[in-house]
Amino acid sequence: MPDPAERRAGDTVNGRILDRVATPEEHAALAAAVGWQSHFDDHLRAASLAASIAGVVYVDDEAGTVGMARAVGDGLQYAYVQDVIVHPEHDGEGIASALVGRLVELLRPAPGAELFIGLFASDAAVGVYESLGFAREGALGMHRRISGGG
């Protein structure tokens, strides 16, 4: 267990967020847990994950990796939140919100720059993203623009 002073927002007594992209094995296990196996090509999984511009995983002290989120894009002007997955046994614990919140922190652009962060959300997940500042425009997707300080 990390020292309480080392915890960040989203960490809990039983787990913590790590700033890294999920391994192919973690990704495959989480996708299977939510029934998303058909959404991914097993032959491309490792390369796809390696091409991520940022990633976070939630590691439960007892159950191991139970959540993940990653971003794809150029990381300069555009980023897209991808593969936000939380094991169903941990639904309702705030893990998805914590993961996406941390991912947005990692994507924060340099002072004076603006980054467009887009995503596609299921109906069930819209509230999570809206609570983090994302907004709907039409029915095609959601986005949030963030500016660097300064």
C-alpha cells in the first residue's frame, strides 16, 4: 500500500491509479470481462496499445488491474479517450471517473496551447463524462477543450 501522502485523487484504500498503458494481457482480460472481445483485433492489440499517447490503469490490491483508460491522437492538438474499461465487479466505485480524470491531467497541453479531447460514450457512460466537463454536440460524440495555464 502506498504511503497516504503519495496517493492522488482517484486512489482508494484498496487500490491506486498508475500512469501507464495497460498491457495486452490486462486489456484482453478487461475487454472479455465486459463482453468487448469482438471490438479488438488480437493481432494488433499490442501495437495499438503501444501507439497510445497516454494511459492509466487502476490496480486493486486484491484483484489486480480492474480498470483502464487510454488516449490516442497526436497529443498536440487532438486526443481521443479510448478503451475506458472497468471490470463489472467494480462498477459504481468511481473508478472510471478517476481514470478519465487522471488521463485528462496527463494530456494537459503546454501553457498557451489548446487540446481538443474527443470521445464516444455509451448511453450509460454519458454522465461520467459530463461530470468531468465533456459536452454533447449533436448525437455524434462529446468533447472537451482544455487550455494550459499561463
